[in-house]
Amino acid sequence: MTKSQTIKAHDLSFELMLSEEKILARVEEMGKELNERYVSKNPIFLGVLNGAFIFMADLARAFEGPCEVSFIKLSSYSGLESTGDVATVIGLTTDVENRHVIVVEDIIDTGKTMHDFLPVLKKMNPASVAFATFLLKPDAIKYEFPIDYIGFEIPNKFVIGYGLDYSEAARNLRGIYQLK
């Protein structure tokens, strides 16, 4: 993929915010942080589709111990805006009872999706639950819950790339681009 500073997705223009090199360096650091806590605990990395799939793959590869990988699909976005409603499109099929679960998100802005999902997950009696997000928009948070691992804090701007999309476009970009 191109390393251009400006790209177009559908009808909008975006400019580079985070380069591929910066992203991969931070994901490696996050993997080391997770190693310290989970290396001998065989955690389950629980990725939230679709946006977290690239981050999840890189994060799982940066983790050095045994682990398992599973996915759920929760949806709260339409186009550029959050709908305010969280829909479970694909539910959790992995048994997490007495297991260490690391929920892997691409981006947390209002926090509603994970705030609503956490009680559902806790009913399944995991040994522990941690949240790892690639991006966090602290100025947009409306629902509080513990976020244990944060890749980058960014302003409350719409972003694409590295798994994040604009109406399904641009997930394959290697960097993060913000709306111009």
C-alpha cells in the first residue's frame, strides 16, 4: 500500500496521523507489557470485529507465551457516526470460564460498546478481564470502564486505516489517517 501523506476514501480526504513504523513499534511494546502479566497464563485474546483484526494479529504475534484467539462482532457505527446502540452481530462461542480474557479493540471513543459488553462477559465467569485498545479518544469518553492497555491516545477526530474503516473502505492501510 502507498505511504502517501494524504489519501481518499469514498468521497473524503484523509491525512496521515500515525505511520506504520510508529504503529508497529507501539504494538511490540504492548506485547511486552502483556508478556509481563500473562506469559504463563494462556490468555484468550478476544478481538472485536471488524476493526480490531489487524491490531489483534500483530498484538498476538508480539505476545510470547501460549494463548488462544477468538472473535466477537459488536456494532455501533454507521458511516462517520456512532448510532448509540450496540448490536451483537457474532457472539462469543469460546468458553471463558476461569480463563484470562484480553478484549482487543481497535478504537474506544464513547466507551459504550465495551461498557455494555463487560457485564455480559463477566456473567461468563472469567478469571480476569483486561481491555487492550489500539486507539483511545479520551475527549469522547462518556462511559467509564477500566482500559488496561492503550496503544495511542488521539483527538476526537474520525480516523481510518490499520483495520478501521469508512463505510468498509481503507481497512488495509498500514497507517492511521485522520479526516482532513
